[in-house]
Amino acid sequence: MDAAPSQRRVNLALCAVFLPAAAFYLWIAGTSIPLSFHAPGVDRYNLLATAFLHLRLWIGNPPAALLHLVEPYNPAQNAAIVNDNVPEVRNYHDDILYGGHLYFLWGPAPALVFLVPLHLLGFEPSGSVTVSFFAIVGLGFALGTLRIVLQQIGERGFWMCALAAAALALCTAIPFLLRTPSVTEDTIAGGFGFTMAGVWLATTALATRRASLTRLALMSLCFGLAAGSRPPLGLTALLLVPIYLSLRSTRPRRGLLLALCIPVGVCFLLLLAYNQARFGDPLEFGGHYQLAGYDPLTTRMGDPSFVPPGAWFYTFSAPRPTALFPFLVLAPPPFSYPLSLPQNYLPAEITGGLLPMTPIVVFLLALPWLWRRRRSWLGALAGPLLVLSGAGVGTMLLLSYEVPSATERYAVDFSALLLLGALAAWLALAHRARGVRRRLIRVGGGLLVLWGCFTGCAISFVGYEDYLAANHPGTWTALQNIGSPLSTAIAAAAGRPVLAEVVAPNLHTVSEIDYGNLGTIAGQFWLASGNQAKLTIVSPDTRTAALVAEMGAGISAIDGGREVIYTGGGSRGLIVRGPAGKTATYQIPSRLSELRIPVQLSPGVNRLTLSPLASEMTLPARRLPHAIPLVLVGPLSVAGRY
């Protein structure tokens, strides 16, 4: 086969993935936080760039009220000052308080390389610009690495190349990261971009067995900048070892060693000096002085007992299927960890495990065999890909050791490293196998890749904060309507309407499918005057169903400095607006009682609202401090028939 046309086919496949993927990245980030190069104060990472331009390491001074606290790191005392989840006010959450100044926990490399030059040019980009820039750059280098892998293997099939490229675009947790483009995500995306640039330079040098010392020094610098973004990514510098072993016979060893070791070594030393200058300890990154949702003085960081649960969650935690678009969401890991959690282990954030989310990684098991028995199948890349995969596993374990929790955004640090090795093993086996085995490997691996692309794409629509639904409700509703046929099929499989989502001021429940109890029962919530609860019900057909819940009147009052909810206080009126816009008012008794409210449903997605009748939101004669009349709603479900 002529090499030129086949190579053009590979290039076309990679471009056919890169261009729409880059546009998708920009869309995700831009629909979360508007893309802007003039957004002062929107992205807090800009504060670090400003500090560097003023030749200082601290980003600002803490509020005087914070310094006057007896225990300023205790979230029970600093919650009102830190202003977490109050976007209009300066947010000190996750800042470092030390020596009367505020510092940033996150790595300085992205600020130095990207933000400082932009600030000098008069730009102050939003986090969506910073995160999407590094994400797109990293994707470009990842696809460039894949191109070299394909050349070494000899694979030229368009659909195989396109599938592997799509996996690198969608299965690395980068789309999920872009849905919440903020300060933590800036540095994670920066680490991804620098790492993929270093990996591309490394694989190019290994495949050709030649590279200028300048190019090798740039590769080493990329690995150093990756560590300067995310310290665990310093393990990627292990790739320098096979580079040296491969090239030592082609040039003077002293010059080769200097080119490989000096840039990354200088970055490591500067990072240690950065910590020494800030905290008086080169190994202190600031975690012990962090204004977080826990007290860093009493919560132990860096414990071997954290490794098993962290590794378990990052490997096995499954996504949750739902009856509404995007049909898969991430949730905090369930109680599936087979052992007891360590005493100081914090509640895990939403996390997706590699095996259920990106099952193509199972081909990593074949990589050691390829290196030992069929090294020629991967050309010069067999050993380096094994080292790279080992660095990915090591990064995951190091993150699990250091942080007493698990969270999906950290998966960016290691997922691409593991994915490159797994894809290379799949492509090599599929190219070299013969007969039925070849078809099984190609089709089976392709299906695994497609599932990983679906899961990676699905979780990008929600992320941590559900910015798309909050900022663009019309787009979100349109997407749910597009997915309505599948939602209807799910309800038809259940044989009854499914209460798919409940959104109230103090509750947001999305349906979870456990295949034994399709749908959800919403927990308790309450509505004050002006509040509204939004219900989404998926029906398999046209029918009159019933909302079933315990409802009653209630009062919110201040007792002993805390908000307390009391039952009783006179009857209330509740307005139910149905899918067709028809409204009906129901009288809610003063005491909690089970009510059945009829609702007319159409096939597919139905949206209803519950809101108190303002004219009947009165208080009882007995006055309570700051009392507010409420409608209380107990566990809510949908009965198939009224």
C-alpha cells in the first residue's frame, strides 16, 4: 500500500476529530463561564499572575475579621468570611492563610507561562479561556502522539484512527473539567497541556531516534512545567530514562544528560524554592494552611490508609444512569468500597472510575506482554508507553495518598497517560491479529471506545455545578426534549411514569436507575412564598397519574441562633401548574397528611411546577423570631394512575 495516501487518511481522521472536539471544548467552557479576555476578578488565578508582576508571592491580604478568629482555619468559624458559593463576593475558599498573607495552593506554571504574558499585553482572561486553551493544546499534542503511535504500528484504517482520536478527546475527563472552568481547573488543564507536549516530543525523538539537544531540552522543560502545575505529574519525568537509553549511542552522553536533566531539574528546584519562600519548608505546598471545607490543622493529609479507597474510587466508581438527558451523571461514590474508610477520610466528591467510564483501559493488561514478547509490534514505543502508563498509575496512587477524598477533576492527571498506553495496545493487537480474533479485538475494542466516548461526553453536560442548565435553561430544555424518545423508552420499560427530576430551593434530586427501582422518590423540601419546585416526569403514554406526598403547613423560625422548621401554622394553598400550562389550586392541611394530586401526562418529558399561594401564606397568632410561613412536602413520588 502506498504510504502517502494512507498517511493522508490518518491525518484526515485526526483532523476530523480535532476540529469538532476543539469547538466542543470551547462550547462547554463558554456555556459555563463566558469566554472573555477582559474579565478582571472572574478567574482568581489572575491574582497569582498579578502578584508575580508585582514581584511578590502572596496574592492579597486576608480580611481583618478572619485574623481575629480564635481558629481561623476552622470552617465552623470562618464560613461567613470565606464566602464560599457566593460568586458576587471575593471568594477565599481554598486560599492559603499563612503569615498574615493569602497564597494560592495551585501550581504557578500556567500563570507564569500563559497568564503573565497576557497580563503584560493588557488581557485578563476568564477561567474558561485559560482552561480551554490548555485543553485544546493538550489535545493537539495527544493526537500528535497518537499519530506517531499509528506510524509505529502501521495501522492506517480510517475508523480505527478516528475512534482512537475520539477517545483521547472525550475519555480523559477534560470535557468534564471544562464544565467548571475555575481556578483549580486552570492548573489541572495546564498540567495536561504541558504533559502532552512533553509526551509528543518524547515519542517523536524515540520514533526517529534523533532530536536536537534544544528539542530534548524543551521536552524536559515541559515535564518540569507539568510538575509546576500539578506536582504529582513530576512522575512523567520518568520518561526521560528510556529517552536517554535510546539516544545515548547517537550523541555525546554528557550533552544528552545535560539537555534531559537540567530543564526539569531547574523546574523542580524552583518549585521547592517557591515553597521555601512562602512557607519556610520546600515540601510544604500549603495544604496545611488551607481555608477549605475542613480544618487542615486537625485533618491529616498524606496517609497510606487513603490509598486503597482512593484507588478503588478512581478505578471502580460507576456513573449513575438517569431517565433524562444526558442519561448518565456522576455522583459521590456509593458505599461500594469493600473495606471500612479511614477515620479522617473526607466525603468523596463526584467521581467516575476508569473501568466503568473508560473500559478500553483493560487493554493496558496486554502492554507488558507486548513489551516482553512482541516488542516489534509497537516499534520503539513499547517500553516508553509502559513507563508512561506506570507514571499514570503512580500519579493516581500519589493523589490517593495525599488527598483524603476522591474527585473527578483529578482524573485528568492520570487518565490520558493510561489511555495512550491502552489505545496503543488495542491498535497493535488489532493490527497484528488474524481471522476471528482480529475481528473480535477490533469490534470489541471499538465498542469499549464508543462507550467511553458516550460517558465522557455525557458527564460534560453537568459537571460539578450544572452551569449549562443554570445559565442556558433554554438550551438545556431543548437537549432534554431531543432526548425525549429515549426517556420515553425508559419509562415504557418501567411500565409507568418516572419522576425524573425534582428541583426545589433546598433540594435537587435526579433520578437514578438501579434496574430494580426505576425512578426516584424525592426527599423532603419546603417552599416559602415566591419559591417554586420544578418537577420533571417522563411518561410512557397519555394518562392521569398522581403526585403522592405528605404535605402540610410549616414555619421557619430562628431558635437559639439556628433555623428550625416547625410543622403546623394554619392551612396553605398550593398551585400546581401542569405540562399544558393548566393550573389548579389545592388546600394543604395544617398537619402533615398524605395527599394525591392528579396530573395529566403526555408521552415523553412532562414539566410541572409547585408554588405556594401567596395570599394564604400567613403566620399563626404566636409570633416567632424571623418566622416565615412554609408549605412542607415530604417524600414525593408518582403513582401510575390517579
